[in-house]
Amino acid sequence: MKLRLARLFTYPSARVLSVGGDVTRVRIDGLVCDRVCAARSRRALARIEGVRSVSIDFDAGIATVEGPPIPGGFYTRAIDTAAAGRPLRRALDVVRRALPRHRECGERTA
């Protein structure tokens, strides 16, 4: 099993990178492990109406979705439903976003 624990601090999100015919490349941020996170994301994307197949490159954080072009919001909602530990992940994302602001103010962070 591959783990990227630093990604735990990024709440899973999806954004369309490119659309070419019936192939859409979607960036998925926050994939922590290849066996659970990537698999849940693949299943969630595959449930979108019209999607024929999905493959996920865990290391790159890219999903390749085959099917007609679909508005990006559908991918975002699918990934949101697949996120494991949503409350914890959201809290960690808030902390991660706040840390650089404290550093800029000259405050020390642990």
C-alpha cells in the first residue's frame, strides 16, 4: 500500500484539467492512500451518469475519465462523497491554511 501522509492535510477536491473528446483528466488533491482513497474515488467517479470507465494515477493525483464531457461540479461532488474521515480532514485543511498566515505575522508555529 502506498501512503502520502502529507496529503492528509489537504481536503480531497477535484478540478478538470483537460477535456479531449470522450476523455477528461481530473486533478484529485488529497489522495492519501492508493488502496482506499484512490479506490473510493474511482468508484465515486464511475457512478456519475455517462461515465464509462475511470482510472486513477495515485502518484500524480490524476483521474482519467472516459465518457461524454460532464460539468466539473459533478466530479467535485463525487470526490466529496468519497472522502474518508471528512470532519477530521476538513479540520486539518483549516489548520493547514491558517499556518502560513501566522508565520507571516511573525508568530511561532510548532
